Amino acid sequence: MAGMASTDGRESARNWTFLTNHAHVLLAIARNPTARLRDVATEVGVTERAAQAIVADLEAGGYLHRTRVGRRNEYTLNPAGRFRHPAEADHQVGDLLALFTKEQVTDTADH
């Protein structure tokens, strides 16, 4: 198939990943809940504006909660949130977070 990665070590003509930018941002915040969005954007490889939009999407979807602490934001994740695609809707995002982070992510918010 054209554009698909081959198993013989050659690079694909198209650049793609298995996880979306939304998943990458969520994982970056899971690893560092007090990270600046500028740093999250750099880690993920998107603009700061894109990172802001993604965080707004995740917050509106109930996947994270943003709290202002002094001049910074602190994020609390909701690992009980369900995947949005019907094929994975029976799984919680906490499963993904646990897979890619060192510690089990638990919901510490009282909201």
C-alpha cells in the first residue's frame, strides 16, 4: 500500500503516528500536570495556539480540569473519561495514560 510503513526499514513517504495530537497533549499533561502550554506544544510538536485549542477541547470533553494556581495552570485529569470513537468507547482514557506514564493516573479532582 502506498504511504504505509514497510517492514524492511525504509521510511514511509507519509509522516503519521498512531496517536492523535489530542492524545499526545493529554499524555504530556499527565506526565507534568503543571507544565506550561508552551512546553507541552514543544513536546508534542504543535504550535502553542494548537496546544491551547486541544486543551480547550479536552476540558470541554471532561478529560481534564484546569485550575489557576498563581500565574500558572494546574491540570487534573479524568482517567474515567471514555474514548470518543465508537470502536473504543468501552475503554477509559486512564488505560492509555497508564500505558504511557510511569504511575497510574487517578482522578484527584473533587469537581
